[in-house]
Amino acid sequence: MLDLSNAKFAFLDVETTGLSPWFGDRVCQIAVVLTEGKRIKSTVDLLINPERELSPSALQINGLTDERLAKAPKFEELTDTLDVIFEDAIIVCHNAKFDIQFLDSEYHRIGRQVEFPNLIDTMIIAQQFYQLPSYSLNHLAEAFQVVTKLQSSRAQADALTAKNVFFSMMDSLKQFNKPLDNYIGIYNSPAWPEDGAYLPIELSEAINSGRRLFIKYMDKNGEVSERWISQVKVMGLSDYLYLQAYCHTREAERNFRLDRILNVAVEVEK
């Protein structure tokens, strides 16, 4: 039985060029906080050359640039490093399906399969045990009063926040007297099929809210516009994932490429 106080944890956050490895998006940064129990032993922050440009949404979110990434090593050059990092560790990730699908895709490119015999998703634990308005990492940090000091990158900050949120949840769940093993799942590629779109939790929650959305959108010509949309649905077309929606500005149905949505906000109920 695993012991929470001295188990080896690898708190993982992955940054990507876009939203879908099935349409060619790649990993561009991996941050890991390694701990023994709650004690931080080391941190890792790896930039990766994705061999493709960042999407508009990625540029907006992760603070990286194509020029900076072009100088970084490729994923295949870092697999030995990742093997050492993940060896015998319990991998902890928030919204794991989104991040792990990208790692799975990267390993497949080099003829390997990714296997994590011990995987914990902090989002799933939160959804199972807590009634919250949102299960994004930022909202969980607020709910558990977790403060993360400024880090060198968004990825590293998110990995550290996931660590703090995880241990705060474990402290609050002590009342159930469940062993650590009860929160652990197994990932063996390809355990998650390709029949769905795994999205960042903030975007997924907005799409599934049933309310109107206010989006900032960049079209293929680089023009940015803002508009209200409703009746939204994700669909895959020949080149990418799109948000099919009714546009209140145009008063017509429109398709918005997901990786060009720079920001989305849900209409507040009155």
C-alpha cells in the first residue's frame, strides 16, 4: 500500500501548440514538480521544439514564442530525461486526459507507447468529492486557498499549484480514511480512444454551460473580433476542431476554429 507521506510524486503540466494532437498539435513545454510526500525534491521545466508554429490561442495563453521554441531540443531528444523523471513516480495531473493525450501522441511518433501505472487526476478527485461552480485549476486553488508564488513559467506555476491543491484535498479527505491507492488510476496507451475531443477544462466548462458565450476570435487573416455566440457544439472538420455556434453579431450560424479563440467568457445569469 502506498504511503502519502513518503511516496514519490511527479506533478505534471504540459503546454501545447494547440488543442488537438489528432490534428497535428505538439507538446512545446513540460514542467514537473518532483516530491517525496509533500517535500519538494526538484523541479523540471523543459522547452521543446514542436516543429510547428504555435496557434493564436497558445500564443495568448502560455507566454512562449516560436522563435524561442525553435532553439529548444526536440521531444525525442528528451525522452531519456523524462524516463528518469517519471520512473517509479505517481504522476499527478489536472485534467489528465488533455495533457496525457499529447504525451501519448509524442511517444507514438517515435515508436513508443506511454504507460503510467500510477496516475492521479486532481480534477476527477475534485468532481467526485466537492460541489464547486468550476473545476478549473485556478478555481480549485481559490476554493482551497492555495497561493502559488510567481514562477518562471505558466507550466511550472500550474504544476506547483496542482501539487498544493492535491495535498489540500488529501488533507480534507482524511475523514474518509481511504488509502492513497483508491485515488490512483492506470494509463496504458491507448486506453483513451480517439472518439472524443479532450479540451482544457475552462473551455470545456464554457461550451457545456448552456449559456451564451462572449468570445474574442482571430480569423485566418489575423483580424481580431469580439462577439456573442450561443447554441455551441464542438465538431471536427477536415483540418481542425471547430465550435459550431449561432453568432449574434452576424445573426447566422458560424464555425469558429477552436485554436483561434483567444478568450471565452460565460454570460452571467441575472
